[in-house]
Amino acid sequence: MTVMEQRGGYRPTPPPAWQPRTDPAPLLPDAEPYRVLGTPAAAKADPELLRRLYAHVVRGRRYNAQATALTKQGRLAVYPSTTGQEASEVAAALALQERDWLFPSYRDTLAAVVRGVDPVQALTLLRGDRHTGYDPYEHRVAPLCTPLATQLPHAVGLAHAARLKGDDVVALAMVGDGGTSEGDFHEALNFAAVWQAPVVFLVQNNGFAISVPLAKQTAAPSLAHKAVGYGMPGRLVDGNDAAAVHEVLGEAVDRARQGGGPTLIEAITYRIDAHTNADDATRYRAADEVETWRAHDPVVLLERELTERGLLDEDGIRAVRDDAEAMAADLRERMNQDPVLDPMDLFAHVYAEPTPQLREQRDLLRAELAAEHDDREGTHR
Ligand SMILES: Cc1ncc(C[n+]2csc(CCOP(=O)(O)OP(=O)(O)O)c2C)c(N)n1
Ligand SMILES: [Mg+2]
């Protein structure tokens, strides 16, 4: 007899009494991205903070232009620019305390620089070197991560470990809109929420994952909504409004520090440049879309707020631009020096104890280099 043939027909047993573990309503992001600049909320912003954000955003714009120019001069292999995204980059770095950790993606060199990493060292990996270029412990900036989203579980692990040890440390993990489709994104957010780890996730939604627009990436109402499924709050913020990003991140960092658990923040911004210097963005997006976003430029938003409120004048603007110019000149000069490379370095950090195969390869290379050297000397004599 099948279930359907039972007398009285099939009646499913009622589910056990069920109620949500967490009230989802407070976790939901607002319908509109949070804004400060050009709104009444700006009156409450600290003028010193606004000036500081402005100086860093202008420097960041110049840094992006200079690094892009270096790719054209053959001094840098690749540069994923953050032109248009400087507000999110800068505010992310400034929202942290010195003892906190930043976990950047390949695009976030600017955040690393704002945190104190030397601009030349921050570009080492993108110059084609095999190592990170800076000591991650010096400024508490993890290596720039090229595999999408792998930095997120690293951040959760560090934050959770710090909490177990009783260290007062918050980890900020940065990722792109495309990175939210990776398995690592899921695993990181799930563990972070279950452990209530002191970590903040900042998604810079810049509209594209290389040529893939957000609409082809996700069917979620917003990326911030994804937070609710993990049991953490999601926040939406205007990613070009440095004051808004700083405030939203600051609140999330404070909450994490006080044991309140993780937050997922989606910063809505736009990638003005191509994905990298190796990409042609005109093949997949219209020029007028880019122009619309230029009108919502992070530098202009801050400059307008500061000048209209009498917090910045012509001299102040010039001083900030001169400072940015000096930074760019120094970057140019140092990047134009050829790095001194030792081919034998290839074998130096593979294993603590080199394997017999590696020793053999090392000896072969050494012999070849010596033979080449002798040949050159011979020809010159
Ligand atoms: C695991 C993995 N898959 C694919 C890639 C190739 N890839 C490099 S960047 C990128 C797009 C990422 O877009 P998004 O996360 O939005 O970051 P954005 O570049 O816009 O900052 C892809 C697919 C990669 N680096 N790692
Ligand atoms: Mg993107």
C-alpha cells in the first residue's frame, strides 16, 4: 500500500514548533545606501576627519594615475586601478586602529599604502616579483591576494585566534562584488558568524568582475542582503562618500571589538578605469555610464563639502595637490630604478631544507650562470 492509498489520504505530519533563531529584521540593510556628504548628516562630521579623508583621497587619485603610467612605461607589469574607488580604499584603512589587521585583495594596494606600507613595496607583486614585497607584520597588512576571496577565511582565522588569545584585534577583509560568488566567501561568513569573530567584511561593488556586470553575477536583492542568511548585519553605503564609508566601517569595527560579531558592508562604487592595464573596458560598457559616475567622484564630493562649509580654500587645495605630486615623483623615481635580482633566489624559500631535486637544479643553474659569465668575460677580453 502506498502512502496515497492510506485511508483518509496522506497527511504530512506538522513540522515541529519553529521560530527563527535570530530576528532577521535588524540584520537587513537599509533600502538606500547610507550617505553623509551633501546631506544634513555632514554637519555632524568632524572637520579634521573630512580634511584628512580629502588629503588621502587626492593622494590616492594621484597614486592610481602614477601606477597606471608606470605600466605604460614598462616599469610595472600590471596595475588594477582604484580610480573612482579611492573613498572606500582610504576610509577602510583609516577606520582601523594600528593593532588591527587589513586583508586586501589584489586591487587594494591603495588601502595598504594608506595604512603605512611603502608605495614601492606595495607594488612589488604587481611588478612581477614572486614575493609580497613588504613585511605583513610591520603594518599588519596581509599579502595582496590574487586568488579571489581567499583572504576572507584568512581574516576570519586571524580574528578568531586573536579573540581566543584575548588580543584586542579586529580584522578587516576587503573583497570585490565578483568575489562574493566564491566558495571562500560563504565559508568565511559562515564561520565568522558562528564564532562571532571580530571581523568586518567590506565588499566594494564596483559594478564589474572584469567584464561581467553585477546583474550577471548575482540575483540577490543586494550583496549586503547576503549577510542575513549568515546571521550578521548587512549595511549598504555609498562607496564614493568617504565620510559615510568611514562612519559605517567605524561602527562595524567598534561592534566587532566589543564582542558584537561580524558585519558585511557593501560599498556601492564604480571602477572608472579598465579592470587592469591589460583590459579594454570599451568592449563591454558604454562611455556614458562611466561619465555618469564621474559626476559622483569621491574627490569632488569631499572638495565640495569642504569648500562650501569654508573648511578648505584655494591654498589648502594647492597644498594637498602639491603633497600628492611629491608622493608621485618619489614613486616614479624609485620605480625607475632597476631592481637587483639574484636568479639563485628562486630556490631560497621553497623549503626550509631543500630537497635533493632542488639542490640538483640549483647546482645546474649556478653552473650555467658561471659559464655564461665566463663566456662574457672571454668575449670582452
Ligand atoms: C579563484 C579565482 N578565480 C578567477 C580569478 C580571475 N579573476 C581575476 S580578477 C577577477 C574578477 C573579480 O572581480 P571582483 O571580485 O568584482 O573584483 P574587482 O576586480 O572588480 O575589484 C577574476 C574572475 C582569480 N583571480 N581567482
Ligand atoms: Mg568588481
